[in-house]
Amino acid sequence: MNMLWKIIILLIRMGSGIVMIMQGFEKLTGGFAINGLIPAVQNSTDVPEWYKAFFSHVVNNQTEVFQWLIPLGEIAIGLGLILGLLSYTASFFGAFVMLNYILADMIFTYPLQLFFFIILLMNKNTLDSLNLLNFFKRKKLGNDANGTHTHSG
């Protein structure tokens, strides 16, 4: 069961990473405009008032920063998940991004993505065991996957 669970977590991590990279590149190259999102958030009846205020006072005053921050952040999260580098941190920020999209009333597939990020966050030890840096540390120390020494001297 332990190996099966590791495979499931790995597939969720890789799948979430691929989706995040695709979303980031789509925003970067597909004409994502934060300027168009601001009035949609402000006029929505489903968005909390405090989030509308955040968009009005912070995002609206820093549109150029957010125009780049959002897609580059998604790409960074995706790379972290795919490469297995800082995957727990990438999962945290992935969940943060999905919560922001849900708060902005952009439902789409974000609840499902948030669900997968929560699964990853609940499995820190498994994520750590699948971490790329952890793999290289084992190889450098001459240990096999079970942590036993594979050669002498």
C-alpha cells in the first residue's frame, strides 16, 4: 500500500504541475489581462467585499506587477511540482492561488485543483520522500531506495 500511495501522490504532483505550467503559459501567451479581471471581480455578487477591496486598492494599483506575477507564479509552481523541488512549498502556493481564483469567482476546475493541492499538503512526508533533491542525496551517499549502503569503501 505504501508504494501504491507514493505512486498516487507522484501522479497527483506531476499532474498538478503540468496543469499549472499550462495555465501559466496560457496566461503568459494567450492575452491574460488583469485589467479585465478587476471589474469582473468588483461587479460580482459572489465575491466577498474584503476581496473586492483588495482588488480595488492593491491589484488595481499594481496591475503591471500582477500581470506578470500571476503567470510566472503558476509556471514556478508547476516546475517545482514536476521537478520535485520544493514540492511542499509549491503545493502550498498552488493551494493559495486556487483559493484566490475561487474567491475571484473563477470556478472552472479550480476546486478540483485545490482538492489535489490539499492532498499533497496532507502528505508532506510522502512528498519529501519523492523529492528530487532527496533522490540525489541518496545517490551521492551510495544508498539505495531503502536507505541501505550499496557499496563498500
